[in-house]
Amino acid sequence: MTDFSSRVIKIALSIPAGKVATYGAIARAAGGGGQAARSISAILGKAYDQGEKGIPFHRIVYSGGRVWTGSSYDAKRKKLYKKEGIIVDANGKIENFQKVLLNF
């Protein structure tokens, strides 16, 4: 595992309940360049597969507050967002995005 990957995992694990961070913000906080945001999902997915089950994937969102959706995860993620006070509209965007956005 690279130092960058280790930093990405540590940062993702540090996102508190009720807050979200963008892929780009995580990449920048971990010391990555402009295209590093594209690698965040792969890094975290690999860490999950290797046993790091505490990654709060629902707290990592696209720029502008759009959430990742997929039929197998929608119901679970909607429950987590509701529990944490994160309001997601019918189009998959966080309504209170600036309020819940974590700045590193």
C-alpha cells in the first residue's frame, strides 16, 4: 500500500457522522494531484476488501453534493443519511450540502 493510499483511508475513516467529504477534497487532503480524486473509490474498495469494514462510503460524495447511488445500496444509504441528518433530494443531491460539507 502506498503512503497516499494510507492517507486516503485514514482521512475517510475520520469523516464524522453527519458530515460528508468530496472525493476531490479527500484526494487533496491526502496530498494527491488534480486527477487523484478518480482513485479514491478504488483505494477504499481495496481497503474494504482487505478487511477495513469501517469506511463510511455514504459520507463520500461527488462535488456539488451529488451522492453515489446504486440499486443494491440505495435503501441502506438513505437510512444512514436520514439518521445523520443529511437530506438527500429525489435527484440524489444533498439539500444541506454546504452545512454538512467537511473541510480538511
